[in-house]
Amino acid sequence: MSKVIVNREVVDNRWIRVVANEEGEVLLPSQGAVLLPYQYWLSHQAELAGREVAVCFAPDDEPESLPVDANRFAMIACDFPAFTDGRGFSIGRLLRERYGFTGELRAVGDVFKDTINYLSRCGFTAFEVRADKDIVEAAKGLDDFTEFYQSSVAQPNPLFRRRAVKV
């Protein structure tokens, strides 16, 4: 079983990530919790009733197109297909701030130590680290910085406001 970082701990990954094959087909396992491409879930909702399902937003998916309350899902993932593609940061922040998602928000794809701290500031609480990276070392990225100037999902007040309160 693969490992993921959830709430700062390295744990077993209970979700089976399902992606389309070369022909564009999505083949579902017969049982277990499944993480499905958002577009697949949109077009197969009725068939998936009764299954434990999470959705994975691709960089070009729009969270505002979600036809149900985001909190219907225990977990939502955002795909980062490449280090240079930061659209998932915006999707994650929108899910937290605009759509009120309170469940597990997972980053998948090209995720590694250098990105984890920034992802957590956008509201991500879980990280599926690239297979070629050490997950324990990657988890240490959550503590790379202790203070930030800017506001974030994790800390809504910028540093100058936090300092003003302390005086």
C-alpha cells in the first residue's frame, strides 16, 4: 500500500486513484474507496451511487461547476501534472475559501518537499508525494518556514496585522 501525508503524518493511502487509460477509458476497481477524475464523476454520478468516491480536479477543471456541495466528499484532490503548473493552488484555495470545503484536500501529481509548505498555505491537508521522492523527507517541508508576511487559508491575517495585535 502506498503512503501519503495527511494532517502532517505519513499514513497508508486508502484511496485508489483511477485515471483514464490510453483509450480514454476509466476502469473502476470492484471495491474500495476510489479517487476519480472530476469529469468522469460528473458524467457517471448515478452509476457511482453507494460507492465511496472522491474527485480529482484536473488543472483545467472549474470548481464552480461542482453541482453539489463540496462537503459531500470526504476528500477532494487537485492534480499537479508538472511543477510549472500552479493552477491547482488556485483550485484548492477556491474550494476552501469560496466553496467552504472542510474535508481532506489532497495534492497529487508532481508534489515534493519544495511545494508542500506552499500547498498547505492554500488549504491542502494531504499530499501524495512523487514516487521518486522520500515521503518522510517531503513531510519536513511543512516546517521549512515558521513565519509568513502574506495572508493565507492557514493564516488569514498578514504579518503586519498580527504584529499590531501583539503590541
